Amino acid sequence: MKHARGEFIALFRARWLACLPPSFTLGLRLFLRTTLQTLSAHEKLFHILVQLGISERFDKTFIDVMYDELEQKILDSCPGIWREPRLEMIRKAAKELEERWLSAVYGHRFSRTENNDWFKNAMMMVTGRLDHFISRTLVELRTSEIFDIVVDFPDTLPAIQDLRVCCPFLFPLSWLPGSLVTRVNQRILQPAADTDDIITFYVSLIRCLRIIDPQGVILHKVAPPIRKYLRDRPDAVRCIVKRMTDENESFMQEGEQVVPIQQVHEAYDDYTDPHWLPEPVDAGADFRTTRPMDIVSTLVSIYDTQDLFIKELQHLLAGRLLAVRNSPLDDEIRNVEMLKMRFGEAPLQVCAVMLKDMSDSRRTNTHLHGEQSHPLYTTVISRLFWPTIQPVPLKMPGQFKELQDGFEAEFHKFKPDKSLKWVPQLGAVSLNLELEDRVVEVEATPIQAGVIELFSERDTWDLEQLMQKLGGIDRVLVQSALDFWIGEGVVKNEGSRYILLEKAEAAKGVSQRPPPVDEAPRVDERDKQQAEQMKIYWQFIQGMLTNLSSLPIDRIQAMLKFAPGYNRSVQELAVFLESARKEGLVVFTNGAWKLEKK
Amino acid sequence: MKVTVKQWHAVAYWRWDTGAPGDQDANADEDAEEDVCGICRVSFEGCCPTCKMPGDDCPLIWGQCTHVFHMHCLLKWLNTASSKQQCPMDRRPWITAERKVDR
């Protein structure tokens, strides 16, 4: 009897189930999803499903329902939420769902108390698969968001940590580099992107990937385009150096050690390291286990030489030192000491000398003027250790000259062996102008101060006279100084003459006050210096063009690379050759450069 | 109008007062070939190979023969046997000159 019944059921199920169309699976899946919310109300339903053999036949669908539900949960609760950990929450939800669902669907057949082991085993298997599914879904989601996560790092640390927990479950993270590189190319490596932002991004990227993938395989794949791009950005060095020395900016994380940069280039083989790991299987052919580097070393290693950095540091430090008035130098000294640990003592010797000049100057000034304040404070620098300063033939007029002479005489008494040469265009002056109806307090450059000093002798000047009085300096410099005073409403322009305004006039000039020009001369100097250096290489170029008649630019660049200290890019060379062509020194034909025949 | 200078932060660089002709002329020496120590070939305003800080830490020494060197360079030379206490430039006996403090 029992046998017949079993046969009937089997036959019924086989026939009946065979009638179901393929789309039934999908329908069932969707239907089951709707029951999830009110599981306890459907006890009977699941009983029937079991009776009909559907639970057995479509068991995969029953599991799929959980996948669907979890995926939904992840997509609902995770995208864009990076500031709090999500993984734990989802895992917990999964556990709870699984328990509810499995006991509702299958649990009734086996009373839990009796068949505890079976239930546990079944659970364990499903749990493992669900966990893998969660990890994969979450990693896929975060991978698509990785760019923005990196941009917002370190606020997004929780998301990164979730990723780190997930990643080991998944064999090669092959898709992460690909999607990241595309996004990076689209968003960051663009002419419109600020160099500072690129560096910030790179730093965040390094930090993020170090958490996700400590061996650095992904970084090794993602970083080269960024590094290459930064190398070609002319202001990258300046930005890096600026941030290296900026106290608010920290390239260093807690507990990170300063690694002297020289060591970085050596091969890294530490046979005694108990934590040694073989190269990961998904590493590229050129992957090398690199010595753990801190951020600064990584940034510096973008370039082949440190010289660029040292030079930039020197410039930056010079600018900063000459800008500080009487504030203590502790910050700068600490900075230089820090950098010494990285670059070594020798390259930073110039910076040490600069700092010493500053403290010596302070001592000299106190010695000469005593403790009471004196209008003139002179920084006496050791010329060879500071960036080259282009001489400007500025002669300070009137009381400025007297101050200078007075100081020079005192200095000579103090240090009989030494004499002073003024660098009149550098520095700053704070002035008080007492006019008939008002007092103007102003911070000015020495040139501006010189100009206004001349106006105190006489009310009306024209440009030529001013230029002559100031020692024959460039017209542009005088002009911009006059513009400054016009902007201050102290001087007005009438035809070719400039007139002092003893009484203020309706201030129409104030609104169109020209932008400050302080920065400009420095930049100028740099360009001039570069041109100077290029002159040396011109001789090389001339030589090779004489010997080989005509050469394409790439060949010239390749050969110049053999010259000591040559570090120009092809673009810079092209600009230089173009200007040489304008001067009629070379001609450009058929894609090659030739010397102009004399 | 009266211009009062409250504070002027100026910049100057120092040179050794070597007493060479033209030294007083402010413009002439800008382009003039830099004076270098005859021993180490480093500018007087630089420092000798053993020093790190220029200036007072690495002073010059004047001989009666009018030759000038980094003091450290010359003392090192005089300490060698082959120097025979002579000026390395003209082989006259080295006599350190009194420096006139005033120009």
C-alpha cells in the first residue's frame, strides 16, 4: 500500500512537473521573493510546495531567492555610502535571512531539535556560498566606485577596509586595475586637472591600495600612467616640494618611518625577513617586490634624479626665508632637518647655509642696531648658496640710500674683511605716507618705495626721469610700480606725466587696482636661468648639426641626454629650437633641423 | 608729502674685501671673473673642501706677496713637507700679511 502511494506520488510529480514551462523558474523566484516579508504567514504554502515536489525539484531557485534578496540589500544600502562599514551589517543580515528562510522552507520537515546536525550542515554549506556571493557583489560595486572612494580617502576608510576583508576571497583582482586606469585617465590625467589634485589623488591611491593589497600588485599596474603624467607636468616638482615642507600637510602617516631615499633604488632582497612572501601569481612580468617606501620617497622616485627636488627646495626655501620678517626660523630649520634624513646631508648643505645666513643676519642686525628697533633690517646672504639672482641696476633714492650707506659703514666696522653688495630689488618696505589730507600706510616692494620716495622730492615726474633716477631700471618695472601707486590713489597719470595727489581725488582708480605683481619677477628669473643653461647645450646642438648636417628633434634629444646635467623634455627642446629658428640660427626642413648656412 | 620708512627688510650679499682693484666699483665686478682660491679653485665666497659653512667659518688669509687663499687650504699646504713654507703661487716664503682694518 505504502509502495503504491509512493509510486503514485513519484509519477504524479514527474508528469506534473514536466508540464511546467521553462519560465516557471523565474515566476517562482519572483513569487517566493514576495513571501519573504511575511514568512510565518506562509507555513502552509511551503508545506504544499513540498508536497507538490516543487521544493525538491527547484531547490536551486529557492537558494537563488536569497541571492536576489541579498543583492537587493547591497544595492539598496551600499552605493555611495563609504564612510561607514557595510560588510558586517550585510553579513549579519544574510545570516538572519538564511536562518529564517531555510527553516521556513525546509525546516518543517525536520524538527530542528531532532535533526540538528543535518540542519547545521546544510546551513554551513549555504553560508559559505552566500558569503562568497556577498563579497563578490560588494567588491564589484566598490570596484565601480573605486575612483570616488579614493578621491574621498581617508574619509572612506571604512569602505576600503570592507574591500580588504572581501578581497582575499576572490582570486585575482584582475578587474580593479582596468576600471581604475580608465577612470584615472578620464578624470585625473587631464590638462584641466590641478597638479596638486593629481598628487593628492596619487597619495590617496597609494594609501588605499596599500590597505587592500599590501603586496602592491594593483598599484604596480595602476601607478605608471600617473607617474609618467606627473613627470611631464612642469610644476609637479614644485607642488611636491611645497607639500613636503608644508607643516599642515602630512605625507607621513602615524608610525611611518622616514626612509633615506638613497636606499630606495637598491634592489630589495631581505632574506632574513620572516614575513617574506613569494611574488603574487597575478603580478606582471616586471613586478618587483619593492622596499616598503613612504609616500615622499615614492613621489621622489617619479624622477630619475633628486637634483630637481633639491633645486626646487632651494628656490622655495629662498622665497620663504626672504619673506619672513622676524618670525622665528624654527619651522624652516625643522623642515630642513627632516629633509636631511631623506636626501642625506650633502645635497641639503646649501639649505643649511641659507638658514645659517638668516640667523647670522639676525645676530648682525641686533649687534649693529642694539635691541631698539631700527627701520632697516638687512638679510646678508652668501651669494653662491642661494638661487641665482638676476641683478637689477636699481639705485634706491633719498632716505633709502642713507639707510643703506649707514648700514654698510656699520657692517664694515663689524666685519672689516667683508663688504656688502645690495640686492635692491628684493625685500619689502612698510611705509607711512603723510599727505595733506590723509595718511597712507602701505606695504610696498623696494622699487615701489623708491618711486614714491622720488615723489616726495617733487610732485611731477615722467617715466623717463624716474627710470633714470632709479639707476636705469627697466621701463616695465617702473611702470608697474606707478600702477601700484595709482591703484593706491596716491599718484595719477596725466598724459606722459605722473602727478602726486596731495589731496585725494574721487577714487576711481582704486577699483581697478592692478593685481599684485610680487610673484612675477621670480618666475621671470627662473625662465632666464633656464635660458642661460640652455645656452650651454646650444653648443652641443651646434656641434652635432655641424657634424651630421641635419637631425630630427628626437635624435637631438637622444644625443643631448648624454650631456651632463641635461634634463629638458622634448617639448622644451622644441621651444628652444623654435626660438633659435626665429633668430635665424637654424632652419627646419623635412622634419629635421639644420644649421642656417652663413 | 612725507615718506616715513617704518620697516625695511632689505637683502644684500657679502663679499670678501680682497682689496683687488675694481672691488670698490659696484658694477664692474658683476661680470668680472670670480676670484677663486688658488689651491682649491673654489670661489673665495664659497668654502674650502673641508668646510661646510662659508664666511667667517672659512676665512681667507692674505700673504705679503698679495696672494689670497682660503685659510684652511693654505694651512694644509704649509703643513706638508714639500711646501717649504712657500707661497704656492710664487714660491716666495709665506708671510701672512697684516690686514689693514680700514680701507
